Amino acid sequence: MAMDITKGSTRVYIDPNRCIANAKCTTAAPGIYVVDEETGVAVIENANEATVEQLFAGARACPTQAIIIEQFGRRVYPRILTPMFGEARNEATDESD
Ligand code: SF4
């Protein structure tokens, strides 16, 4: 089980801060994504057998964009990674004057 796998030019990783353990990915790609009962975070198992289609199916099913896919070093999914509630923004935050 892993939270970060690389298959050829495709890298898939799971952001534990985004995962809410609702198991949508495990339904979309059974036997590939599983929710680790100890950590309460999704992980990838059977990485060797997983197809790129299955990896994408799980990522598309995830409502919090916790599964991130890169190809050739560039993020391809999700295209836009929306900030999580409470997540610090990269822009300058002090705009008060
Ligand atoms: S669908 Fe997303 S939030 Fe739900 S268990 Fe899978 S990775 Fe976690």
C-alpha cells in the first residue's frame, strides 16, 4: 500500500489532508484504492496491476481532489486544485490599510 506511486510517466499521490475517507475512490476503482483503517486515509494497493484508467477513475470520483495525478512531471488532474477550507493562500494576506 502506498500514497505515492509512479507508473511509467504517470505519478499518483494522495494528499492525506484532503482525504475525508468517504471511499468514493474505492467504489470507482475497487482493489486499487482502499481506505486504510488505521490512518483513515485512502491508499493505493496493487499498484503493479493498476491501470492508468483505474487510477484516473478513482481521482475523478474524489470530491475533495485528494488524488492528484501528474504526467511527465506536470499535474494533469485535477486541472484546478481548489484550496481547502482553512488552507493558507499563497498570495499576500495583509491587504489592510
Ligand atoms: S474519494 Fe477522495 S476523500 Fe474519499 S476516500 Fe478516496 S481519496 Fe479519500
